[in-house]
Amino acid sequence: MPDGRLAKDYWVFAGQTATGAQIDMLERSGVKPSKDHPTKSFTMLGVPHTAEWRQEGFIRLTPSLGLTLSPEDSGEDPPTR
């Protein structure tokens, strides 16, 4: 965050079913999960997330504050403590 604090200091993170706009964003970014590859990891605003394919048209987005889920090829720096 601009003031040097972590996003988790301000926000509550909870999983959710992705909206149509979020599914489009995942597809454009190349991290949309599929039946063949049901789990993808990515970062959004510096927070690691997991996208899980549930069934056609339903994707679950789950944020994680664990540092182990940071995608290696995201081009972003992993979150710091």
C-alpha cells in the first residue's frame, strides 16, 4: 500500500464465486482455470489468490495471506511481512 502497510491491515479477505467480469479478467490474463487444469495461482494487488474451476461458468476465487502461494511467473514481487 502507498503508506507501506499491508493490505491485510485494512481489508478482510474472503473467498467468492467469480463474477462474469472477473472470469473475463482471468481469461485475458491467461490464468483462467479449466476442467483440465482446475487450479491456477496469481496475484491481485499484491495478494496471492487461487482460482479453482468448479464447473462450466463457475470459478472460485480464494485469497491467501500465506507467502507460499505467490505465483513464480507473475512478474510481481511476493508479499513481504
